[in-house]
Amino acid sequence: MNIPNRPLTVKADRTRIAQAIVNLLNNASKFTPEGGRVIISAAEDTEVIQVQVSDTGIGIRGEDLGKIFEPFTYIRKPIQAEGTGLGLNITKGLVEAHGGQIWVESTGEGEGATFTFTLPRLTRNEAS
């Protein structure tokens, strides 16, 4: 984990954003072989909080990056993994419903993947 020691406040439903993070962590662990690494990190700038889940897993082919968040899309994987094919689509919907953005980066098969999302920060005026 690479997370600041102070609270990062966002305009969001805690339960729904926790669900998004759990979905990303579950996927990362599902597609990372034993001995691999899954890292969650968070950072802030003036307008957003950024959360990243990175892994050293099976990676994503370049031609699949653009459809990874679509429901029920078949993506060829070197390992068989159970799932509904909806987790990333639901995660995208949760992030976007909170005014955020989500994207994925991977340099290809066997190279791991990094899922990043941002959420608007809660301003001092909104907190009071």
C-alpha cells in the first residue's frame, strides 16, 4: 500500500467507492499468479483524489484495452478465471456516477496492469 497517513476526502458514497476498490483489488489478485504483487496507492492534487491498483499479473493485450470496461466482453486470457464479466463495467459506472474517471494501462500480456480512477475532492466549503 502506498497511501498518505491523512484522510483524503472525496464527494462520494463510501459504500459504493469501497465496492469499486474491492472490485479492482479482486481482479488484480485473480489475474496475478502466486508470488506476484498487487499495489494500491492514493494521491491527491488540488481538484481530485487519484486511486491506483497495479499488479504484476497477466496484463492486457493492446487490442483489448478499449473494451475492458464493456459488459460481457470476451477477452482472451492465458488463465481461466471465474466471474460474471460485469465487475469492471460496474466499477466504471460507480466511479463515473460520482463525477470521476477511470482508465487502464498495460504494456501487454505478462506485463501486469494498472487501473486508475479519480474522484473530485471534497472542498472545505462542501465539508461544512
